Amino acid sequence: MLRQFTSTLFLLSSSLLSFLVYGQTATSNSQANTALDAMQDNGVILLYHHVSTETPASTSISPEQFRVHMQHLADNHTVISLSNMVKALRKGESLPDKAVAITFDDGFANILENADPILKSFEFQYTVFINPDQIGKRKNQLSWEQVKAMSREGVDFANHTLSHHHMLTRQPDESEQQWLARNTMDVMDAEQKIKKELGYSLRFLAYPYGEFNQRLKQHFSELGYIGFGQHSGAIASYSDFSALPRFPAAGIYANLNSLKTKLNSLALKLVADGSQALELPYDNSPPQLAFTQQTDDTRNTQLQCFFNNSVMKPEWEGEQMTITIPDKLKPGRHRINCTSPSKNLRGRYYWFSHPWFVPTQEGTWLD
Ligand SMILES: [Zn+2]
């Protein structure tokens, strides 16, 4: 896939390079090439909300722990802007090995107060997804003056809808068409407000609560948006750019040891026909996932999937993988994570995640 080996070899650490070039006598060249391709064709996006000790624990990381994360990135990874990562992958250009992009959702003032000084000290670029109708209005939010000043210093701002609604909510008597039109107006309005204040429009949309369905992601993709979710996984040139995964890195996910595996992960190439359910009805039948595995740097027998802390055994038919969830899903957000070790890159795992969203019996969506 990526053939610019000579120009990018300098990016590889010498130990890994010798492992790849000299340590693979039993491995075919094509497999080593696939692993080398994977290193240059992958990036990881981190997702934060609050950087503070005084905000809800589930979406917060302390400034001290945030500094620990950033120091780890400085020592082991190459931090690039989200926009450069997406641009390179879409064009099929090489990324530095272990490239990481840093993102924040919701535009809280503590990003500027607590995270920005740390990020500046490491000279890390980052992106904040904001709700333009809440900027300067809701408590704890950045003001437009602050957003503009940060923008002048190189921080990117992108779309998180006007005021952070559940996009999957249907209003009473609303047709599917009206629902889609209402969401389109909201996102385009938000994009317009960012453009008016900051002079640019990235057309990056982070779905509030990470919730989307096939219709939404297809529609916004057709309008030229790149979508971002909150299901986990690395991204690559073959990812679904209408709903890219990000690794949440705060709350229960802030532990550096478990984050290390995620930061080193690669995008598992599982391809589906686009009909995989994302939004399920309240009265759902247990969902089933069917994918074709297309990475030759993994072994099907080593692919493991986890759902609600239990191991799910995929059924294989050739390269076709099927996973059946045993019970109907309760209201809320769910996701299944699948990982598989790389055959050629020691200690690195391919990662894939699929989310499901279920409303309450009343048709509302849980925060
Ligand atoms: Zn949000």
C-alpha cells in the first residue's frame, strides 16, 4: 500500500528496523512489508474532555495525570495534528510510526487553564470539538475571545453540533427526512459559526456522545465531513472516515499502563457491507456482526473479542467472521472490542471496535 520505504526508514527505531530486516528469516518478505506498511499507515486519536480535579470523574483527568500522558507521548510517540493525520491517511501518505493526535470534546475552560500550558511545554498540537451555541454561555465553557486567541496560537477547533444534542433523538411526529434535515441544519449552522469566528472550516464532526447511525454517517460523509466517534481503535487509510474511532483517555481509561497498548495499536482491517446495525430499537434482538478479515499480519485464531467484560468467540468461515451477542441490548451505549496480535511487530495489536446505541422505552437517549 505504501511504497515510500527508503524515505521513511529513518522514522523506524534501529532495534525495530533490525528486527524487521534481519530477524525475519522465517517470514516472507510480503508479510514483513505488510507490517512495515501498517506502521506508516496508522495513527491513534486520543479523546479527552475535562482536565481538572473538580469535574465529573468519568470524563476527567487530573492535570498531573495528563502531564504523565503527555510525557509518555513525548518519550515514545510522534504527536501530530488531527488534521495532518487525517490528510495523510486519506492521501495514502506515510505517517511517522506511532503517530498520535490529541483531541478534546465540549470546549471546557479547563482545557485552556490546565491542559494548554502542558501541551505548549511539549509543543503538541491539538484539536477541540466545540458547541458554538454554548461557547461563552454555559458555565465552564471557553469564551469566543479565548477560542480565538487559542486558534491564533495554532489550536484547531471543530464541530460538535450547535448545542450537544443526541442526534438520534426523533421529535414527536418527525419523519425520517425531517429528522435528517434538522440535524443537517444544526451541523451546518455550527460549522458556519466556527468559520465566521475563526475564518476556517475543517468539516470535522465529532458526534455528541459518540452516537451515530448508518444514515447520519453516510449523509455527513456525502456533505464532505469527516466523522469522529467515541468507540475505540486506531485509524488507517482503509478506515471508515465517516465515523473514525478515538480512544477515550480519561476517567477509568486514564491508567497509563492500559493506555500504552492502545497507543501502540494498529487498525484491524475488518470490512463489512455497510449494513451493520449501529442504532437498535428498544425492543431489539441480540445483534450479530459479520466482517471480512483482510489483514495478513494477523492469525484468525488469535483474534479475540470482548463485550461487557466477557470474551466472545467469533465464528470463522474462511476470512468471514461472525459474532453473535447472547442477549438483547439494554438502553445506552455498547461496544464490542476485538484485538489480534501482529505476527511481525512484537508487542503490537490490531484493534477494532463496533458500537451499538439503544434508546429507552420512551425513545430518549441516555447521557
Ligand atoms: Zn461531547
